[in-house]
Amino acid sequence: MSLRTAVGEGVAQLTAAEVPAEDLNRITEAVDQLVDDRDFWSTQARSLAVFVSPLGLRAFRLMNNLRTHSGVGDRFDAGPLIRATTFAHSGFVLALTKGSVRLLVLESDASCHEVELTGLPGDLGLELQTADNEGRMDRQRADGALRPKIQRRDYCSTVQEAVLRQINGSNHPLVLAASPDLEPAYREINTYRRLVDEGITANPASLGLDDLARRGRDVLDRNYAAQLADWREQFGTLRAHGRASAKLREIAKAATAGQVDVLLFDLTAEREGTIDEYGNVTPADEPSAHTYGLADEVAARVLRTGGTVKAVRGADLPDGARIAATFRSAS
């Protein structure tokens, strides 16, 4: 569906809802300006999210393949953006061997590129020289059997400083692909909180950029699946104590009261209706200018009160539910 087609359908719904012609003209004029904006369209994307009202327009280019959706109402439908951020699939891969360090960025559009690490000494590999021969050729610098371990830690610390200059402040996971002697040393000195427990076991020296990226994404997929499995287990425990639910009406009231800690909902959820200021749900038989996606509205309320929201596949939710949430403990 083209942008103009989606806007045409929206304008038809607004016209049926007796929205003033002046407001409709402002909406169409804003969209026309976006369509004619060559700079905006010069950057490629897989999906587009456009939020427009008589007061202005905001457009977002997304690298996720999102289902076609258009709607009108008294609020913006943030569902597509929630889905996009849930499945960002972005991250880093650090390939580490003696004298060779590569940092890969895994983008959400399935592409990847290598990032130059600055500040590394030109003779980086020499830091491990005595570690290889265990000090036998350099007795003055060696310090018994402990020296190689110290050198490997120093080497990894030097590498980590360069890595953190590139990724510190990021919230993306880091996958480690290191030679067997350096893998435990790097994990020992690591301070980046999103380092994934599982690493790439193959020696990175034997892997090209595409192989590293593919293996890195496999690790990220398994890591994400493990997080969801842990959450489902936690959900079952909390539900047994009245601190979790898979019922929309209960979750809507909890979200309105700011009691939802983590919310998961089916990314294909399309049920429409309204939720009042107390969290009472009124389902609708079909979408209209006066309804909105119920799961999306619950998600928005959870986000506004500091909760975490994830749009997931139906199979990732417990007991075949379309929505599930854990609640904050009473203080």
C-alpha cells in the first residue's frame, strides 16, 4: 500500500467522522510535502511510519519489514514503532586473536560493517610475545607461570579500552569471538554489561566478515530466545502468587494504575476498542475513528509509567495468550 493510498483511506474515515475540512487540508498538505521531500526519500528503508495531525507530521524510516497498517483516532498508534524496536536485531561482534582485533556492527537491516578501532598500539601483538613462550626467551620480564596470564589480561584490557570508545553508551549486545587462550581473559576483565554469555566458538582468524556476522546473529537469536524462556518461567511463578496475568482486562487496569513491570504482546494483535481512564476495556467489532488497538494502548500506558514492553511472536507468549504481563511488587 502506498503512502498516498493509506492517507486517502484515513482521510475518508476522518471525513465520515465529520472532521473539519480545514484540518483535513492540513493533513494532506503535510503528507504532500513529505512525498516531495527528496532528501527524506534518498535514504533507503524497508518500512515507513508516519504520524500526522493538523498540527504537524513526524515520519520514521524503519529497517524492519512491518505489516501494512493505517488508522485514525484521537491518538497516534505507536504499535509499529514498538514492534520495530523489539526486533531490532542489532549488535556487535568482537573478533579477537593475537595481534588481530576486529569489531563488527550488526545492523537491524541484516547488513554489517567493520568499525575501525582507534588508539590501539601498532605493536599490539608483541604484548603477548612472552605469553607464547612462557618467558623462556625473556627471563627478565617473565614472572613465573603467572606472567602469561597477566599479559593476556593486559592485552585484553588494551583491546577493551578501544572497543568501549566505540560502543560505550550503547544498549546493543556484544558477542565475543576469541581464540581459546584469550576468551577467558577477555571475559575476566570485561566491564561492558551487554556481553553475551555465549560466544562464537570457531577461531575468528579462520572466519570472514560474513561468517562472523552470520554466527553472531545466530548467537543473538539464541540469547533472545533464552531471555524469553526465562521470562515465561518467571511469569508462571509470579502468576501463582497473583503478580502476573494473561488476561487483557486485568492487565489494562494494572497498566493504567502503573503496576505493570514487563508487558509482552503478540505483534500480530489487531483487536480494537477503547480503554477508559480507569482501565476498563470496551472491545469493538471493527476499527473506527473512535477506536484503537487495545494491545497498543496498553503498551503505551506501560511505557508512560516506566514499564518494559516487547512485541513478540505468539509462540513466545505463555499458554497461547495474546498478551501477558508481570506486575510490580506492592511497596
